[in-house]
Amino acid sequence: MNEIPEVIRTIPLQYYLFFSSTLFVIGIIGVLTRRNAIVIFMCIELMLNAVNLLLTAFSAYRSDANGQVFVFFIMAVAAAEVCVGLAIIVMIYRNLRSTDINILSNLKW
Amino acid sequence: MNSIILLTSFGILNLFVGFRKSNKLILPLVFLFLLIVLAVNFYDWGNTTTYFERMLTIDNYAVAFTGVVVLTTILLIPFAKRYVDEKNESLAEFFSILLFSLVGAIMMVAYENLIMLFVGIEILSISMYVLAGSDKKNLRSNEAGLKYFLMGSFATGILLFGIVLIYGATGAFQITEISAAATAGSGDALTSPLLAMGLLFTLIGISFKVSAAPFHFWTPDVYEGTPTLFTAFMSTVVKTAGFAGFYKLMSVSFAGAYDIWFPTLVAMTVITLGIGNIGAAAQNSFKRMMAYSSISHAGYLMIALLAFNDRSENAIFFYSLAYSVATIAAFGILKLVSDQRDDISYNAFNGLGRTNPLLAAVMTIAMCSLAGIPLTGGFFGKLFIFSAALEQNLLWLIIVAILMSMVGIYYYFRVVIAMYMREPSGERVVVGSSASFALIFMAILTIVMGVLPGLMSNLL
């Protein structure tokens, strides 16, 4: 059984970079085009996961634990964000019976 | 560091105070807590200490900006009195969240490691998402909360991606190590696409948080929908802490890459100044005008960032203090007026000069300060920023900024005209004694900063 960083290093670093960037871009496109608050929220989580993956890859390649520690920080903060975010979405659902962001257009100039 | 510990424990303590049936005690207690934090904060003045394996550094820079954000929050508290009168059940929670979010602001100005910058930004932002949507029954507040949340966490994702690319290029989160790695290879690392992309994404992420154009579009909507008390907090504390953190990142980590980020940032500054000022001039709602005005002030602060010399720190400090005091005064008066007249447009202020001379006078001083009229703090704030920029030979940028601040005079004085030239649109606005005391204090502070700027201009 190999050490996990060694396993990670069996795939070239560029592949991680391309894969994470693709995931990240999918996330961005999702945020910009989808109209359901929960789906947008999922796309944001996808962006964060792309970041986590890339951090782990860099960290394994540099044999530096800092990157992996940062992953824990990101996961903890993302969990806190999920709490607040879902609470806000539930609050809106209670008032409007919908999570479509097109309905929310009271504030406009 | 002591201020972080105190704020956290006071926040928890405050939650327990919320168990009491009457919430009359909360505002005086929070006021007292923040005064203690302010005093303890200045106890650290003059010595530099690092904490958590060099992840946080408390130096004069951090202490000064912590002072600004804590003072701003103190000045905000008297205006929350209506929540007590209405027996709002969540008052203790609101103020605990406010105290916790200050911890995030302090981390943003004291960080030495990008992990701490990220955690600080998130503590501040997540607290603000809650406060933006805190008026649960009000659809506008709901919408503001959701928009702020979605845009804010989107920006967080972009910021994180930037940090990761910087880590990939330099192998460090420590801002001094990044600077060493970024300058070491004789410009080699600087031209690496990984670092350049990382810098770009980080810039975008932070610009979102400080609402600099072209990433400002959430600001007017969110500021308008958020309860006025928390809009005031958002437009002062978040902006001050954001710029302090932004400047620290640029000046420590990417000083060697000035030529690379200068063109991007200069373009953003011009767009920010234009959109902020011209957008504000087109508004009929005072609150929305203040949102655009906060975008335009982000533009002025970015000029100090671009000037990038030893005067910039002081200029940012002085400007954010002057801006925060004037903005809190303006939003405080807006809250008092709009609570009674139920209107956030310019018309709400009609004839205020006759019914409430004190409110009108303080509002006039605040507007003069925001517009940068001499004898107020805002004038010297702009003067310091422009003179720092002049040293960097940015004359054309200063001319753009001065033209834009002339547009500023138009929309800031619309409210003054409404107050003094129009017929009163309602009864006299009832103002509590603590609120009038705070307003008088802010007016005096603004004028003192405008008459004796030397008191604060050489602190850092």
C-alpha cells in the first residue's frame, strides 16, 4: 500500500490543474446561467470543491502539509456558509413559495 | 489579539443576556463591551506581536484599523434604540453577530497568512449575510440577504481559486514568503501564468468584497434591502477592513509585481469612480444613493492603493476614518427619519432644517465630509490620497477623481437642498438623547479631523 501523496503524484500535476479549472468553470457557468437559488448554491459548492482538489494536489506535489490544512478550513467555512445559505433560502421559500431568483426583483433601479 | 478574545467572549456573554425577558440591558452592555475592546486594543499600540505561528500579527497598522472598525460600531449602537422599543426578540443575537463579525474584521487587518485572510473575510461575510436578511418578514430584506449571500459566496470561490493558484506558484500562504518567492527568481516567478492568474482571481475576489466596479453590481440592491442599521455597518466596517487587508496583501506580497497589477487596477479605479458617481447622481432614493456613493469611495481608496508609497497607509487610514464617521452619521439620520416617515427617498428629508435643526446640521456636515468640502475630515482624506498619488505621477488619475467628486457635490447637496429649501413633509422626528449625543460627537469629530488633521495623519 503506497502513501496517499505518492498515489496522488502518479498522475501529472497538469491533469489536476485542467480538471480543477474545468470544474471551477462549470461552477461559474452554473452560477451565471441557472435561475434556481439552490442550483446556484450547488454550483458555488462545486467551485469550492475544485479549489479543495487543486489544493490537495499542489500540497502532495510540494510535500507541504499547509495546503491540506487549508482544505479543512475551507470545508469548515463552507459548512457554516451552507447553514446560513440554506436558512436564507428557506426563509425566502416560506415567504414566496418559490426559490426562483427571477421572482426576486423588488430591488432594481 | 486581546481584542479578538474579548469580542468573542463578550459576544457569547451577550447571547446569555438575551435570555432575560427585557432587552433594555443589551444596548448599554454592548456599548460598554465595545468601549472596553477599544481601550484594550490601544494597549497593544507600539509593540508588534505575532500569534499562532506567525499567522496573525498585531502591529500599529492592525491596531489603528481595529480602532476604526470598533469606533464605527460604537457610534452605530445608539441608533438601534427602536429595536428595543419594538421589543425585537432577536436583538441579543443581532448584536452578538455584530461583535463576532468584528472578530473577522480584525483578522482581515492583522493577517499574516492567506488562510487567516480567508477565514477573516468569511467570518465577516457570513455574519453580514445573516444581518442583511435579518428582517425576516420583509421581502426586500430577504432578497438582499439572498443576493448578498449568493454573490458573496461566489466571490469567495473566486478568491479561493486565486489563493490556490498563488500557492501553486509560490508554495506558501505566508504573505512574506509569497513576496520572497514572487521576487526571488529575478522576475521569473512573476511572469509565470499561474501566479498572474492567481493574482487576478484574488483581485477579483477582494474587489467583490469591497464593491469595486466592475464587481459592484450587488451593492445597490443589497444596501437598499438590508435594514438601515446593518447597511451602515456594511458600508463602513466591511469596506475599511477590506481595504486594509487589500493594501496589506498588495504591499507585502506583490510589491515586486507592481507593474503587473497596476494597469488592471487603474482601469478598475476609473470605472469604479465613474459608475459610483454617475450612478449615484441618477438615484431618487437616498439609501440607494449612499450605496453608489460607497462604490465611489471605494474608487478613491483604490487611488491610495495605486499610489503605493509610504503615505498610502496613512491616507487609507485617515480616509476610512473620515468616511466611516460621516457615513454612520448619514445612515443614522436616515434610520431616524425613515423609521418615522417610512420613506427612504430624498423627499423624506424635506424641511428637516425647520423641524429638526440638529439632524439637518449634522447631515449637512456629513454630506460636506463625504463630498470633500474643506473644514471637514473628508477634505483632508481626499487631499492625503491625492498627494500620495501625485508622488507616483498619477496626475491624470487625480484629475479624473476631482471631476468625479464634482459630480459628487451634486448628489450630496440634493439632500441638503431638500432639508433647507423644501416645505416640511411630516412631523418633527423624535430623536432619543443617546442618538443626538452620538450625532453631535460625529459632527465634532468630522470637524476636528477637518481643522486639525495633524492629530491623526501621521499615526502609522
